[in-house]
Amino acid sequence: MSRLPSGQAILSRSRIIIVGAGFGGLAATQALKYADADVILIDRTNHHLFQPLLYQVATAALSSVDIATATRALLRRQANATVLMAEVVAIDPRGKRVTISSGQDIDYDFLIIATGAAYSYFGHEKWADFSYVLKTLDDATEIRSAILGAFERAEGSGDAEEIRSLLTFVVVGGGPTGVELAGNIAELARSSLTRDFRHINPASARIILCEGSSKVLGEFPDHLSAYAKSSLSSLGVEIRLGTRVTDIGPQGLRAGGQWIDTRSVFWAAGTAARPAAEWLKLEPAHGGAVSVDANCAVIGLRDVFAIGDVSSHTDASGRRLPGLAAVAKQQGVYIGKLLSAKLKGGATFPPFRYRDLGTLAVIGRYRAVARLPGLSLTGTAAWLIWSLVHLFLLVDFRSRLAVYVNWTWSWFTYGRGARLMLGMAAHDSSNPIDTGPPIEPASGGADRQ
Amino acid sequence: MSRLPSGQAILSRSRIIIVGAGFGGLAATQALKYADADVILIDRTNHHLFQPLLYQVATAALSSVDIATATRALLRRQANATVLMAEVVAIDPRGKRVTISSGQDIDYDFLIIATGAAYSYFGHEKWADFSYVLKTLDDATEIRSAILGAFERAEGSGDAEEIRSLLTFVVVGGGPTGVELAGNIAELARSSLTRDFRHINPASARIILCEGSSKVLGEFPDHLSAYAKSSLSSLGVEIRLGTRVTDIGPQGLRAGGQWIDTRSVFWAAGTAARPAAEWLKLEPAHGGAVSVDANCAVIGLRDVFAIGDVSSHTDASGRRLPGLAAVAKQQGVYIGKLLSAKLKGGATFPPFRYRDLGTLAVIGRYRAVARLPGLSLTGTAAWLIWSLVHLFLLVDFRSRLAVYVNWTWSWFTYGRGARLMLGMAAHDSSNPIDTGPPIEPASGGADRQ
């Protein structure tokens, strides 16, 4: 007997559990709108996040609400969908049951795993204590506080060496996130903050991008990578290619054999799928992912599907699908349609086919690269396509409007409207070497002093 | 020899240190724009906060950036002003020196203390562990997560008693903050959230306002208090007047001798001035404040001034000035002019006179009370005045525009755009009784699951 988490006995309708409210999980839920099933969408957070713009929150250009919306508000009108904010701790694919952290078991008829990927330190998990990653809104708020805090501490310091270390920002990883982060930190330092300090020159900040391979934006065609590299250089980013990081500590990192003093290391060098393979007791595929067949079904299990970054999906030509929002979204729609058909008695369904509409990466104002089907663009044209696409991809109208207002505003002023340091008490400044997570329990009552 | 925090020797110009970048400290800094002095504004945070709208962030109507701006961005064009993000730990009025938490001493010629007030539990400091206050942006984010989290946990719970406790919100204190908070939680529960849940009815939430005296909004005329009371009642707020709180614990509170099960207690019952009296080793006046003379000078000290909530200022008619943003702001402008004149050699200056332009408090959509000079208003008229006044008081254009967009949007949709729970992992739901500060160190890498 299936039981709802609330303990009510349910109808004999099928139940579909979806774990993860990212692009894949949300798309799957929405594609199941007219399915004859109860859909339960479980996520650790209460919001759907537009991850491609997360770096803009981290660099104070946008605020959290611009790129995130309460998941249940998005699904308000979908009567067959229930949103549950909870953490999944175990899955029993034999008993067809999901266990959440409160200890409750929830039975399913079909399970869709869409838990995404997290940053991985490739066995150097200790480095996590001395560097920042950018996956969640809390991560972005933390990075924003770290960057702004470094300038604040430098302004209050009289020690030239300390100032130099505070104003050195190192991004590890030259993929889209690393490139976007480095470009935006450079713009923040060289344009937005220039006139705000009296003792330091924010434009003197060093932004270093370390990439292990021989080019940035490795998945893009060579001439787009080359454009991205020269754009970053013109923004003042020092690019170190073929440079592997071998140590990260509280005072800096070793990259390509050379020590760099810094308090701000941003890790964007590689991801691993979230713990689905462990939950399912399966041998993990590439990057910890779960191998799926052409119908997105987890190989070796019945009625369990995996989509997005958590899945390792090889298309008909033998190519592994990339970890892109577009893939996750298309797979979500696909799996929703597949299950809707199955519930109506359909026995077979055509395999998933990824429709590649291209990839975009933005470096800064007017600077972007776009790989479109049969077309490559750089510069202002790519930037305009990027901004239009992202504006329209944002999930609800309100976010679009707010982002538009913010972008227009920063456009004319070079300003950054979201320059707030939250969750960070000023007494950190007594220990400027503190590079642990700066968010502390708010003890309440701490007013402006 | 005075030394700047950066260790550079300075000119022989006078130095004015202002502690606190709230309404008073910011106004004082700006009023010193043309003074022949170096002005150093010290604050624990990096932002100036528009506190009167903080309850809207706490109830998910506005986001943090709508009501806060980086202090140094506000003072960018004021060449004689330096902003220092630091915590003051000691003041030596004899040696004319301020010590910040890094251990650095900063000499001053004139000192302006504008550190405001914090909530006080009147000797029951332990209650702080089980209740929330609303003074800072971090407080507001924490309250927003607590309120939204209570609904989330109730949706996932099957226990009727637990649900009832989770959906009971108690506000302690019937002043403007308490009234605004209670009214907005009621509107959130009864309008914004109603269609978003499947297992609970958010409109069934109980919102209880406990006030020790015989009326809400005690500083307003009786008929305005009566209007506020009936407005709150019509929004579904249970008002308990003459009700003192005698205990607060993790499972609820005792008010007027009666136990109420709740996980959400909001403390808005009284404030105490921030630690200036201790710093100065003075006998604290009413509410821990520092007594000042008619020129806002701290009695018994030379060249130290106190403005806003941290000061106890009695006007010519013997009335103690209220703890309002308008008082702090006018005192800030006054002290800036006084010091500017003094630096030019002026010996005397007329005493500070508070120009009372009235007080406003808002209860909900269309519902507000306004006490203006010679005029009292309630309902829509008061609400319109309130919204116009607050729109124009917001410090910079961008905030105004964003607030306007957000307000217009919620006006038409009853929606709340800022429904994000930050700094709160879902595994809290395993322990729904956890009422400690829910903000936890972000450990990084926690993606959507």
C-alpha cells in the first residue's frame, strides 16, 4: 500500500517520484501535467534555480531572487504535482521506495532521478576548506561576500603584502563557469568598484585563470576558444594554460609548480554526479554518473530513470551527451512524455534524441562566444544572442522583468546593484587569513553598529 | 600623531570618526561633505539598510538588494569620506582613539556615535535561542527561511499536532515592527501561499500578536491604535492585549499564563541601545542609551557626540525624543552642520530641534495608519501616503525602481517574489523542532539534489 508522506491513504493512481527540481526534474514534472498519475517532486531547497546566471549573483550583478523562484509557486496550477522539500537519503529499487532524511519512506511506481552534479576535487577533498564552488544560491552569496570582503579588508589593511594577497583572485578551471567568473570579477574590479575606495586601487586586482588543458572553453571550436582567451586578456585576466593545481591552502595555491598568495580560490575544475549511483548500488559510470539506455532508463533497474548531469547517456553515434541545461531539459520533457504514454498503455517509445541548439558562454560586456548549428559568433553579436536567450529562458515573467531592469541599469552605470555582504560579521577582519566558509550562524540582534 | 588605518601619515586636517552607517551616521557623513576634515565612517556591515522596510524582506515581499545599498557606493563622490568595514571594540575618550577588532587604533578629533539599538530580552537573554529578531538583513533572511520553512515542514508532516504547532506564528510586541510583521505574515498565509500546498491549508495558520500594554501601536493616538487592531483582526491576527510573555522555549511560549505550541516566535518587544555607554564607561540612561545635551554632545565628554537610538535626547519641553529614523536622520544632518561650523571657527550653535513630520505604520494591503502634524489618517489614504513616502525615502534610484517593480507586481498578483529559503539545508526537516538559528555554514557543493 502506497502512503503519501502525510500519511493519508491514496488512490490507486500511479505515483511518480522525481528527485531534484533543476532543469531536468522541473521539465519532467511539467511534462507530466496531463498524466494520470500523482507526481511528487522532491528537492533539498525550496526553489528552482536558473544556474546559468549564478555567476552574476556571485559577482553582485544580480540578486538571488532574480534567478530563482519558489518551486511550488511554479507548479501551483498543476493539480497532480506535489512539491516536497526534503533530502533523499536512500533508494530501494527492489521495494520501489525512497527514504527521506526524516526517516519517512515514500513508495513509487516510477522514479526519475535528476539530482545533477556537484563540484569534485578529484580526491583532494581537503581543498574544499580553502576554496569556493558555485552551484547553489548559498554558494553564490558566499562568493559575493568573499570577493567584496577581500576588497573591504584590503582597504582596512596597511600591509602591502597582505593587500596584494587579498586582491589576488584565482579561478581554477577554464570551462564556461570559470571563464564567466574570471571575466566578471575582472569587470567588477576594473569598472564597478574603481571609485569606491580611498586607500587601495581595486583596478590593481590580479585575476588569474588556471586551466589544465591547452585552451579555455575546451568544448568550443578552436577559434571561439582563442577569442575567449584574448577577450579575457583584454579584461586583464592572466590566463595560465596547461597549468595544474597541486595544492590549495589557507594562504594560497600551487599552480604549475608556482606558489600564488591568495585568499580567494574559486574551484570550477570538474564535477561529479550526485550520489545516485551509491543510492542505487550501481557501478558509477564516467564522473560518478548512472548509465542509462536510449529511453533514459537506468540500466539494470526497472522503472527508474535518470536525466541530466546525473546520467551518462550515449547517443546513437556513440557520443556521450554533454552536461548542459538544454540536455537535462529535453530529457525531462522526453521522460514526461514517455511515462504519460506508458500510463496510457503504450509499450514502446522512440529513443531520446538530443536536439543541439548550440552553446553560449559570456566573458563580459559585449563579449561572448556562441556555437550555433552551422554558425559560430563572437563579440557583440554573440553577446546579444546570449542576453536574449537567457532573458527568455528565465522561468517566470517576474524574474525576466527584474533581470531586465537590473541589466539595463548596470549597462548605463557600470554599477552592480547587489553588492551586499550577508552572513558575514565584520570581526572576520581581525583574521583576514580566515578562508573557511564565511557564513556564520546569525546570532540575532546585531544591528548596524 | 594621527595615523590612518592603512598606516600612512595624514595631513594635519581634523579627523571625524562616525561609528554606524544607519540613518544617523550616513546623514552626518553626507552633511560633512564640504567640511574641512577627513571623515571615516565605520560600520560592521558593508551596506546602508533601509530598516523601515526590513519586515517586507522577512515576509518575502522584497529582496535584500531592494532595501540596502553598499555604503561606499553611496559615498563614492564624497572625496573627504572614507568607509571602513570593521567592528569597534573600544573607545578611549581621553586619548581620543577608537579601537577596532583587528586591534588597530584610530585617532579622532571628533567622534559621532550612531550605533543604534538592538532588541533586548530584558534579562531573559536565553529566550534569544528560541526566537527571532528583526534588525539586520541576515535577521530578515533568517525569518523568511523560518516562516517559509514552517509551511514546508508542515506540508511534509503527517502529524496533526505538529502541523498545528508549525503553523502557529507568535509575534511578541505590538509596536510598529510587531504590527507590520503580524499583518504581513497573515497576508502571506491567507493570500500568497493559499494555492501552493496540497496537504495543508496555509490559510489555517494562526498568527498571534502578544502585547503587554492595553493597545497596539502605543505611541499613536487611540483611534489609530483601534483602527490598527481591527485591521489586524480582519486579516485574521489574534491580538492578545495586556499579555506578558513569561517563558519562551524550543516548543512554544507562555503568554498571559497560557502555553502556546509554536516553533516561530518573533521578538519585537523592546530595544536597548548598542554598547556605547560601556565603551565610554558612562552610566547608561533609559534603555542603555547615552545622555546627550541640546547639541547632541555626550554629557561629560569632550568632542564626542551621539545621535539616533543610541542617544537619550530630551528636548526643550522635557520630552525624550522617540527612536525613529527621522530623529536619527535630522540629528545626523544637525551634527554635520555643527561640526562644519565648528571647524570654521564657530563657537556656538543653536540647539537641535526635532521637526516632527508624523509617523506611519502599515498593516497590510490598503491598510495603514498615519499620524501627521494636525491630521490622522487610516486605510487607503494612509497606505498611499506610506508607500509614496517610503518609495521616495529609499536612498538610491535603483532601489526605488526595483521596489516599484516588485510592489506593482505583487499588487496585481498577490504574489511574493522573494520566497527563497537561503542558508537552510533541507535536512533540518528531520528535526522540525530545531528552533535555533537556522543559518548554517554553507559547506559548498550542495547542489539541487
